Amino acid sequence: MVIQKNPFTPTFGSEPLFLAGREQLLEEILGGLENGPGDPNRTSILVGSRGSGKTVLLTKIADEAMQLGWITASVTAEPDMLNKVLEQVEYRGKEFLPPKAKRKLSELHVLDVGFSVQHSEERQPSWRLQMTRYLELLAENQVGLLITVDEIDAKQPEMVKLVADFQHFIREKREAAFVMAGLPGKTLQMFHDKSISFVRRSFQHKLDAVSKADVKTAIKKTIESSGRKITAEALDIAAQYTRGFPFLIQLVGYHTWRQSPKVKTITLADVEQGIESSEEYMDRMILDTTVSELSEGDMAFLFAMLPDEAVSRMSDISARLGKTTKHAAQYRLRLIKQGIIEEYGRGKVQFTLPLLREYLKKNYGEKTEL
Ligand SMILES: Nc1ncnc2c1ncn2[C@@H]1O[C@H](COP(=O)(O)OP(=O)(O)OP(=O)(O)O)[C@@H](O)[C@H]1O
Ligand SMILES: [Mg+2]
């Protein structure tokens, strides 16, 4: 058998061969684009932990929007992002924007006749005005504009400005949509920024765990479309291990595939080996970074959850910490905001990130003995 290329993509931002789940979310957002101004999906935020598939989904949304005839500008929250949005609109929308709409033209003209001094004093139109002109020109051709911003961050002044300006486009009922993506903590920071309270009214789409059935379908299709097969038992164990976490689907798939690439059918033994090899990467690529951002108090709270099987009661946690319920509640809130744990019924919490519990036990075992 010819050795096929490994079809799994355990790299951040890499579009997988088959997207597991997320159909409904895609439908809602794309439906919002088609529905017209006023649809709440036209200002959306994708919220999810590291490796939950935010970047991939943003790319997919932008691709599909282009198929629907939209112009897209995709940036990451960083200095100079506003300029990058303009550049992409100019580039992708060039067939709709007459040369006179090109920003560089006035500059060239001025240099031509040697009025460079006068030019430097010329007032530049604001970002909002330039964008308004472009939106008008695009709308004349029935073309809408989708802006996507990855890794949202309220600490970036241009991010805040983009949101503040965009709300006017919504009010003015322009053919425009804005889809952002970020970690839960970063999203909350945006919500707390008073100058952009508008963002609180955007539609939040949580990138929760993908269902086991969808994980199985994605793994199976990825393998079969690449010329191999997997036994039902092996597929079930692989899917189970991922807990619906997108990065793990790719990671386990990748390591499973490479166990015996010359053999047509992937077996349970391949999956078991694949899982073992995946662990180290999962630790390095997701868990190390996540844990390094937590405070001592956060960690103590998580350690106090370890004696429980799956779900922990807040009353047990405060007892184990030897602290008041108020103290424990503060840390509970902090960790929920960071997307590390989630509420599970009244007065109970559980880990959000798969494998974090195992990681903590493995790496901090002695500290967690209570
Ligand atoms: N729906 C999905 N089905 C299968 N694999 C997916 C899916 N979404 C993402 N992936 C895979 O998961 C990994 C992480 O995806 P992505 O980079 O989009 O995550 P992210 O949420 O942007 O992470 P970060 O917060 O670190 O930027 C990639 O390897 C990607 O191929
Ligand atoms: Mg990302």
C-alpha cells in the first residue's frame, strides 16, 4: 500500500479536513448574513478555551461568507489592525471600489505636483468615514462586508475603536457583519469596558465540547477519505478520549495514524499508542500555558477539586481549602471567567478543559494531597 500523507492537523489555526460539529453555529451566523441588517448574529463573538477551534471557525465563516458574495477582512487584535482592515477591503473589493476611492491616490497626486508640504497638513479622513464610503460603494453593488477579529483584547486601543465605530454601521443599517473570537477571560474584559458597552449585546456563541457522535463522524471521514479504515472499537475509544475537544481530535488522530501507516486498517492498539503519544503534546501545547496563567489561589482551588470524581461541591471545596465560602466563591468566579471550570448545577463545579484534572494530578501530585 502506498503510504498516504497524515490527514490530521494538530496545529493551531490549521483548518481540519472535516470540521466536527459546529454546523448549527455556522448556519446561525451565515443565516444572519443572509437575513439582513438588524439580525443579531451580524455581531457575534465566538467564545472558547485554547484549542476549542475559534480560529478555524472564523476562517470557515469568512470562507463561506465569500461564497455568498461578501467581502471579508480578517485580522487579529493588534496595533495597526484598523489599517489592515482597510487594506483588505481595498484589495478584496477592488472591482467595486472606483480608483478614486483608493486612499493612496490623493497622496500620489499631491506628490506629482510637488505639494508635499501641503499634503502633510491635509486632514486625513477618519477610519469610520473611510469605511463608510467603502460600505456605501459596496452596497451599491449589493455586496456586504464581514470583518473578523481573532484573539480579541480590550487592551488594544484599536480593538476598542473598531467596536465603537462598528456600532454606528449597525445603527445605520449597513450591509456589514462583525464576528470576533476570544478566550472567555478576554471576552469578559471586553464586556467590562465602558466605552464599548455595545459589545455586550452581541451574540455570544460558546464553543462547547463537540458531541461524541460528531467526533466519531469527523475522525472516520478524515481516515476514510485518505484511503484507510478504522475498526468500530478503535474509533469509539479514540472519540471517547477526546471528550469532544477539537485540538485533541486532531492530536489523537495524528498520532494514531502514524503508528502503522502501511497497514490499511487502524486498530485499537494503534489508538492506544496514539493516545499515549498525544499526552505529552497536549501537556505542552495546551495545559502548560493555561496553568502558567493561573494564580496561587486559583491553583489551590483546583487542587481542592481533585479528590472528587467529576463534579465538586462548593461546600467541600471551601472545607478542604480551610477558607470561608465567600473566599472560595471569589476563586470560583475567577476560574469560570477564565474558562477553566464551569458550573454544574447549583453549588457545584467541574473542570471545563479535558485532561486538566489528570495533568494537575500528574504534575503536582504531592501538593494536592489534602
Ligand atoms: N470543529 C473541529 N473539528 C475538528 N478539528 C478541529 C475543529 N476545530 C478546530 N480543530 C482543530 O483544533 C486545533 C485548534 O483549533 P484552533 O486553532 O482554531 O483553536 P483556537 O480556539 O483558535 O485556539 P487558541 O485559543 O489557542 O487560538 C487545530 O488543530 C484544528 O485543526
Ligand atoms: Mg486561535
